[in-house]
Amino acid sequence: MAEQHSFPPQRQEQPGERSKMTPKPDSQPPEYPGGRRLQDRRAIITGGDSGIGRAVAIAFAREGADVAIVYLNEHKDAEETRKEVEKIGARCLTISGDVGEESFCQKAVQQTVATLGGLDILINNAAEQHARASILDITAQALEKTFRTNIFSMFYMTKAALEFLKEGSAIINTTSVTAYEGNPTLLDYATTKGAIVAFTRSLALGLAERNIRVNAVAPGPIWTPLIPASYDEEKVSKFGLNTPMKRAGQPGEVAPSYVFLASADASYMTGQVLHPNGGRIVNG
């Protein structure tokens, strides 16, 4: 995973697709056999068709969990993820729809529970970002769309899931290094990611008495379909080179953080954020 230092120039429209990327992101977690740390658990992963969500689905399957992946309309990517999960021996349900709509989130959770027999882990991972030079370029419609996908969805999915989550369950939210560093061309995206940190900490306090742990992961620059769908070709070719490790991360390098937080290994952690970001110091 550490050998790739730059990427060929490329550009996609939103939402990006893994199948069109060069090179394709590495979704395989580090080579370990899997410790069955999530044996017989049931997880739902938003944005699970590609990128970090895909890598988490594969890692969870290695650890013994069945998964449901929720995605917008990237059907080819979702089907590839399903095949990878099932090849490991786990069940994988694919559910297509817009997580920015509360009614869809309710249906996705209900379908997951009906198919997998319950729900133990919620991964709120779906996101979108659009680079813009100035706040003056962000329309009210665009602002609401980013907030609906990135943070409203977490409220909707969590509300729907709480009916089924029991003591010992885990909720893990994907925030970003931009929540801590800021980003002048991703103003609305970075703002939602800051909101996710506050959402994580506040929800953790609210659910501590039920022994439902709530944590987050704040990745740095990770090679996912969101990148060529967000930036021009030149910026894509230099993506991640400004980290202390001088490279972008791969989704498979982020997935173990989710495994840890979902497992009993993190039984005394709630309201916390892990930072797989290539060495950026964010003090958060």
C-alpha cells in the first residue's frame, strides 16, 4: 500500500465510481487472517459501495460480521463489494437510495434488520464534497444538499437504528481531517465534518447509560472515488503528497480503525476520534 506516491491525472462527475479510477483504490485491509472479533454481528454501512465504506465492509466480513451496504446509485461498485464480502463467507445486503431522505433511512434499517436478523453496528460513512473557490459560490440548494448527505443522514440513520441497537452495540461516524484543519475550498464539507465531531461526542454522552458506544474516524487524504469526482486533473495527480508521509492513504489502511472501534477491544472508548491521516497533527 505504501508504494503509490502520486496518481495519473483524472476527473469524474459526482458521485464518483471506483470502477473508473486509475489505479483502483486498495480496499483490502492489512493482511491478517481476521480474529473473528465481530463474529455474528450485523452492521449497516452507508456509502458502502466503494472507498472507505467498501474497505470497512470487507474488514468486517473478515471479522465474522454480516453487512448491509447503503449507496446512492453506483450499482456496479456495490455489486463488486457484495461479491467480495460473500467470497469471504459473510452475508451482504445492498440497498440503493438517498440517505439525505429520512424515509429512505428508516426503510434501509428496517430492511437490514429483516434480512440479517438484527443490527449491532451502525457505520455513518456516506458523504459528498464539492470544491468551490469562495463562499459566494455555494448556493442555498448546494449547501442544503451537502448537509443532508453528510450530517442529516447521521441523525436519520441513528434515529432509525436505535430501536434495534442493544447494550454493547456501536455507532461509528466518519468525520475528516478537514474538521480540525479547515479547508478554504471545501467550506460546506468541512463544516459538516466539524458538526460530525460534535454529534459524535454529544451522542456518546446521551447513549452511555445504554452502553452503546459512539466514536468516529477522521481520515486524512484517502484515495477514494470522491477525489477524482471533486478535483481537477492536476490536483488529483498531487493528491496526498503534502502529508508528512508524502502519499495518500488507501481505504484498506483506514478500515482497521473501524474494526477496533466496533469490537470489544474498544469497550472503554466512547466519544473519541481516531486519526488515520498520514501524520498530520490535529490535537483533537
